[in-house]
Amino acid sequence: MSGMNILSVASEIYPLIKTGGLADVAGALPGALARENMRVVTLVPGYPAVMAKLEKPTPAHRYDYFFGAPAQILAGKGCGLDLFVLDAAHLFARPGSPYLDPNGVDWADNGLRFAALARAGADVAKGPIPGFAPDLVHVHDWQAALTPAYLHYDGGSRPATIITVHNLAFQGGFPPTILGAIGLPGHAMNIDGVEYYGSVGYLKAGLQFADRITTVSPTYAREIMTPEGGMGLDGLLRKRADIVSGILNGIDDEVWNPATDIHLPQPFNSQRIDNRPRNKTILQKRMDLAPRPDAPLFGLVSRLSWQKGVDLLLEALPALVADGGQFAMLGSGEKALEDGFAEAARRHAGSVGCVFAYDEGLAHLIQGGADFLLVPSRFEPCGLTQLCALRYGAIPIVTRVGGLADTVVDANEAALSAGVATGLQFAPPNAVELAHAIRRAKALFQDDAATRRTRLNGMRADVSWRGPAKRYAQLYRELAGAPAAAAAAA
């Protein structure tokens, strides 16, 4: 099959609207797939930030009444991306986060809002927009996961569907009373339909009815089929194991390019790695750290949450500092964790620096200036931070889980001897093992030749979207070449 039209349905897309890695994937994959002769058009909600950046919007489909009020689908471009935008002001014209109200609480009507996104996705999938008949529909996470369910219960011909799980922890469960309001039939409320422990499970519905299920790393694909990692959905995933696969994420290696990065005071690359230390000096100054080139500088760029394991780092921090290390942190999240790191910065002035915010420029500087990048997640579907770290020469220290295990080669004695190490792994995720990994990093830091070789190995690794895009394209072609069939009886 030659060129294909792909409809992507996602609740966020970088650089228009972003809260996490989902947006990065949704924003980068279309460009990577264009090199595979595939056109991707992404359907996203019409948040204010999206509407503000939508260029030359053209009405493509109108609804007289859609989940409470009139709405329309607009076609246009935004930041170079081909878009369909669900212009439903009563659902999406709200300030701030796509999911949370100004008090940081989920919008009470999130069930309706993202059912509307999926319903629109199913409508576009069936070809009502002139000039665009998708060969395949690719939906992302629970917010778009009802799309395959709508197509199933609508009946009739439809394109094949893929759902990608970026994080199984977020599942989208709503009371059964919502079923009528979102336009699904009563008989959908059963174990072979959308019912999930007495609720309407949006992610469960996508896993039930999509033709293929992907997640964002091979190891995570195996983990989610276990009781420990499946979060209640492992039984369904094991039942459908023959259509589950893991495809690693990549990063945009033009945005994340240390040779051209405008956020770095001193650009560098693997041929000019001796320029890198100047960024460390600038980072130390920016974070109020002592100007010590001989001190191993550990960075963290993360959401502050239990999943990310940053509480383990808080426990290990005194030992990190006592042994002469420095720590630079950028992130925000749970108040108790923010308070803990703020107290650590006060207690260890000159050795610990923290910024509680989202700052893209500082994120790049930490990647380009820190000696090591800490990613102590308890579970991690793929992770993008460690991919950026590899590209920027910040040796990653990661838990041996999910995509972290798949992307970092541990600097054990054999790997160092073979010259293939790119970082350090530890397991299980606890403060004792993390502290041990930090001690290993400090020992590595004392060996200039081994540190340089490990850093260069990471910088030369291909962490781009080229390989993943080829695997997605192969999957798309396989699916589009065969008639789409219902994923499961219902």
C-alpha cells in the first residue's frame, strides 16, 4: 500500500497544549510518519491555547446539537501540524489545564468532555469530511479511548483502530449513569463491553474494541499483563496478548539537539564534547550551587509524584551531598514533596538547588549541564527524560522498569569493558538501591575515561523517532491491508 491517511485522536499535542509525554508523542509522530509516506491529521479539543494557534480554520463538519450545545469540527494547521479541532466552547473553552479546574480538581464533566472528543473521532473516521477518508484511526489514552467503542456500536464499515496506552494508571472511570448521556446503548454496560468494576471504563473500552493495542516500550507491554503492573486490566490484556505490542517512543532530535539548542549557553556535540563543561558552570550559577567543577552534579527534571519515585531521592539526598555531590532539580507536584525539597535546599545551601515550576529553557540547561540525570520512577511506560539525557550527555541513572530498562545500558563491569554502557540502572525501586546507584555514579565520575566513553555512547545512540516511526508504519500497513474486524464480541 502506498500513501495512507491516518486519523490521530489525542487530548493534547505539543507545542499547542501539553501536560506530559502524551503531547510530545502526538506532536512528533506525524512528522516522523511523513517520511514513511503517511499523512497524519490529529483531532484535538478546541482549548483556548489550541484555538489561538489554529491557522486559517475552515469549518469541516457541523453539529446542531453535540453533548449539550452546537459544535463544529474545524480543519486547519497549528505550528506546522495538520489538525481537526473540536470547536465546542461549552466543553473546552476553559482556562488553564485541559483536565483540572482552577482549584486543581478534575472538571466535573470530564466524562462528557472526552466522550465528545471520542465521538467526534468516530464520526471523522467514517469519512464525513470531504477530502479526508482515513485508512486507520490511532487513539491515545483514556481521553480518546471510546473512539473504537463508538465505531463498534455504530456498526457498519469502519477503518481499523489502534489504541496506544501511554500510562495505564490513568483509566477514565465514570458512573454508569453517564452511559445514556454519552450516547452508548444500554447493552454496552457489560463485561464484554464498556463495564469496568461497575463503572464505565473509557480506557477499558478502548482496550476491548481496538484492533491493536500498543504501549510505549516492550518491557512495559509485558509489565501491564501482570497483576503487579496491570492495575486491574491485566486480565483483559492477557486475553488479548496476541495483539499487544510495545514500540518505544523517540524524541524530536531537532528540538533536542545540543549543537543548535538556543537554551544552552555553550552548544556542543559528540565531536565537541569538551565544550560541555561550560554549561555545568552556568547551571551551578543559575541554581545557586557552589562553583565546583570537580563535584558530580546530579539533575532531576520531573513531576513530583509517587510514581516518579522522587520521595526515594529525598531520602537519598543527604548521602548524595555528604559524599560531595550537588543536586539541581526542576519540577512541581505534590506539596509534601515540594516542601521536602525546599527544606533540603535550605539545609544544604550551595549543594542543593530547586526550582518548582515548568521552565523549558532550564530543563534543557539541566540536561546539557548536569553530569548525571536521575530518573528513579517506580514504574515508567517509556520515559522521555532519559532519552533527552542520553542525547545531551547527562548520564542517566534509572530504575530497571518499563522503557527505562529498554533504553539505558547499565555501566556494569562487562558493559564498561565492552564499551557499550550508556547509564546506570538499579532495582528494586527503593532508597537503599538508589543510594547505591548514586555511589556507583560517583565512582564512575572519578574515572574520566570511562565517564567520557559512557557519555559519548549515550550521545551517539539513536533516540529519534525514525526507528519507532518505521515500526508504527509497518503496523499501520498490516492493519490497513486486512479488513477491520471487531476486536471482541459484545
